[in-house]
Amino acid sequence: MQHYGVPTRLLDFTESPFVALYFSLEAFNLNSKDDLAVFAIDYRALMDQSISVLIAKDSAFRETRQTLYDKQDKVFDEIVDRFSYDIAWTAEPKQLNARLDRQAGSFLVSGNRGMRI
């Protein structure tokens, strides 16, 4: 939806540096004085930090990055999104279409419902 100008909490990411570079350069004008950047995130550190915030807010929360593997979406829906925690969360679609599969795509999601990109 972001490609059509609709505000969203999702940021597209890819596991491939080649795909990231392609999309960075796709509409880049070499004659402009604009900057170009490709960002990388440390998935493990991001999720560990987000889990630490959840544990600090709810002492009953006992998940780890390893135990979240098959229930990451459920935890996001029932805890992160429900309480609009101000953390970043990664998500991968359960059903990949050919485009997402080729792009090795995933999403970075804001837990804060009021934050839009």
C-alpha cells in the first residue's frame, strides 16, 4: 500500500543486498544531488530488544526469539498490537506470492498503532 501513497506501519525489507540495491537505484536520478542509502538491520538484535521491552512491561511474558518462531504473528496480534507497544517487530507473510518469494521479502512493523510511515 505504501507504493500507492497510503500510510502504513509496514516497511518492506529483503534478505538480499542485490534486491535492496535494485530498488534503491530503480528510480534514482544520477543527475540529482540526492543521497542514496541502503539500510541493514540486525534481525536477532532487533527481536531480542523488542522481547526485552515486552518482558519489562509484562513479567509473565516468557518468550524468546527461539520460542517465537512459529507464533510470532500470534504474539504480535495478541500482545504487541493489542497494547500498541512502541517496539519494532519483524513479520513474514504466511503465504508468499511469486514476487515476495523472488524478492526474499519481509516486513518491519511498528507495534505503535499511531506510527505511520
